[in-house]
Amino acid sequence: MASKPSPVERIQDAGRKLFFEHGFAGVTTDALVKEASVSKATLYKYFPSMTDVLRAVVEAEGDSFREGIPEHFTTQSEFREALVAFGTKLLTFLNRNDIIQFSQLMLEESRSHPDISKEFYASAYVRSLHALADVIRLGQEKGFLHNQLTSMELAEQLIGMFEGIRCVKSHLGLTKKPFQNPKQWADKCVQTLLGELHSHCRDTTSSPNG
């Protein structure tokens, strides 16, 4: 028999539902405690502000897409697979209709709620950036990636390639599914980062049969 959700879990679940439907500004404390079936005293005990609820919701969403991504590897091939797995999970996550809608709502609110925008950016993008940088740093330490840029700079470049103009189109409502084949696109981006595309082209042009 499944255990009953704790007050924290109910608040997070309620916050996710309401934020994803109405955006941050559209959710009141009264609506949240009603949806979560808790008192305001209980809400404030665990989450002193609505911003804390937003942070918990966004961090939980980010953690969900990173589950199962290899954190340890011993070969160049395994390092490459870890980068592709990260990209595939990220792009599959960004393909979800609820995530696209939530991102659109947060972008609409960014001008009138700059503090919330900073919190959303830190909870969503910065945490993902650091997670990818950790993978890249380990690859650099093992000699699988040689580049003068730092692991953080390389992570910024790779996430930029992963998301690119396709995410912009989805945020503007120009496409319902930005990534038709997440794994294939993630693989191409990793090829570029590791210089495999350049090496392949060089090998092709130098071939006597080319």
C-alpha cells in the first residue's frame, strides 16, 4: 500500500500543477493551500515564500530529466555516450508540452517579475549547466577532451547547440515539437563539440578516392 504524500510533497505537486497552468504571477497563496489541502501555517513552515515553492518545483523538474545519465566513465566512448545521454534527456524534456507552456508563461512574466526570472534561471538553467560542466570536467581530467576553454564554457557552448533556435521557435509558438529526434540531434551536437565532424570531413577530403 502506497504511503500518503507528505505535506511537502502535496505542496510541491500543487505548486507544479498551478504554476504550469497559470504561471507564477497567476497563483495565489489561497489557491495553493486549497489545491494542496494544507493550512497556510503548514505552507509557511516548509516554504516561507512562493518563490521557495517555485524553486522546489523547478529543481524537481530538472532533477527528473537528469536521472539515469552516467556520472562515471572510464573510456572515450563512455564519455561520449554520457554527453549524448545528457543531451537526449534534456531535449526530450524540452519537447514536453507542459514544459514548453511553462517556459512561455515564465518568459511572459519576466519583465514584470525580474526577481522571479532570476530564480527560475538559477533553478533551471544554471543547475543544468553545472551538471553538464561536471561531466565535461571529468572528461577533461581523463584526457578525453582537449580544449583551452573551461568545462563551464564548453558546457555553455554545448547547451547552446542542444537548444539553439529550435527552443526559440517553441517559446514563440512557431512549433509544437522543437526536436523531432532528440537523440539524433544530441549526437550531432556532441560530434561538433568533440571535433568529430571536422575530423570526418578532413579524412574524406584527404582520401585518394575522394
